[in-house]
Amino acid sequence: MIMQSLLEISKARAIEDVWSIYTNVMENFGFDRIIYGRTLYRSGTNLGDPLDFLVLSNHDPSYIEAFVNQERYLDSPMFHWSFDNEGCASWSLVREMADQGVLTEKELEVVAMNREYDVNAGYTVSFPVVSHRAKSSASLTAKSGLSQDDVDRLWEQHSKELELLNYLVDLKISTLPNFSPNTTLTKRQREVLEWIGDGKTTQDTAIILGLTPATVEKHLRLARESLNVNTTAQAVLKAAFLNQMFLIENLSNRKKAK
């Protein structure tokens, strides 16, 4: 089963497809709630604008509202660990830190909040990166009723499969277009950015696409607004980071882009 799932993930063409396969397999392993987060705009101890984050989760929406949208994760002990480390870590670290009395008041508040939402046992995976601007991690919550000792035994038994699955998912997501609501471009906006990124002028792009220069400028302005940047150069770079450049589309769809 795991090999078939890995094959399907490697062939997936959309983040949604990867997520569906991944969460189904992880549930079979005993992890039924996951938060995956990715940023390409980390700077020092700052993860960048939350509007630029890619966050995927199958937790209850009320927990995501409290933990993610209200930014309580910033005071999570395992988030602090994942920010400074790479690899896989048992949530037994939280228990050890609590026993040592080294958790801050805000960290203890997050631990208490997690208990209220039955987020008690699990593992955190902090993925390797090749850029100091990027960071991604996954918080894996075990099924209700499993203790941390149960989870640690489960992980020890299936560590190779679980690590391979999680690392493949992160690598695959990094190659797929990110069409988050805050950063989605239209096909025409992508086209004009592609030609500008190839070194064409506004006039060149207008001739190539059969548009007026004013229309090209309009699409560039809308692209900058969609990506929340100030310059066209920044828009090209951000669209490239989001893998929204040079997408394979069929001819009929391209003809419909206006």
C-alpha cells in the first residue's frame, strides 16, 4: 500500500491531490490530524507575511482558528523546535521540558489549549531546506486515545516509511503550483509575467499576445495587486516561487484567456 501511495504522490499534478493521498495514508498509520505549513519568505526569526504562507490541515476548523489564525502556534514548544531544527521529533519533548520547568507561561497556555482540543500526542517533522528564506514543517497529531508512548512505539516501528512519505510530500508540494486564495493569478496575468520574465518589453508582449500596451500594463498591475508586491520584477520572482509560471495548459484554455 505505501509504495502505491508514494507512486501516486510522485505523479500528482496538484497540491490537493497530494494532500488527499497523504492524509489518508497517515490516518492508516495512526495520525488523523495534520497541519502542514510552508513559507518562502523567512527572514531571521520572522516567517514573513502570513498571507504568503501555505497552510494545509484536516483539523477541526475551530482549532485552526485558535492555533493558526490567532497565531498561537508562535508560542508552541514544538513550533520553536521545528524553527531551529531539521528532522523528526516526538512530542515527548514537551513533557520533558515541562518536567524540567523550562516552558514559558505562553508555551504552557498553548499546551493547555491543545489538551482542550484533544491534541495530546504526536510527532513534528521539520523538513530540510536549501534556502535560508524557506521553511516547512508538519505537525502530526495522533488519533484520540493513543498516548505519546503509543506514538513513539508506532514511529519506531514504521520510521522509515513515515519519514519517506513525509519528505516526499514536502518535496512534491515544493514543485507544484500554489494557488492560495491570496496569490492566485489569472491565466492572462501569468502569460504577461512569463513574457516579461523572458526579457520582453511591454510593447513586445502586447504584439506577441495581440493586445494593446495599455492592456498589458493593466494585467501587470493586477498581477502585482494579486501577489501583493510593488514592482513587476517582484511579481515575476514571487510567481516563480509559487510555481505559477510556465504552466502546461491545453490550447483551448489558452485561447479563452483574455
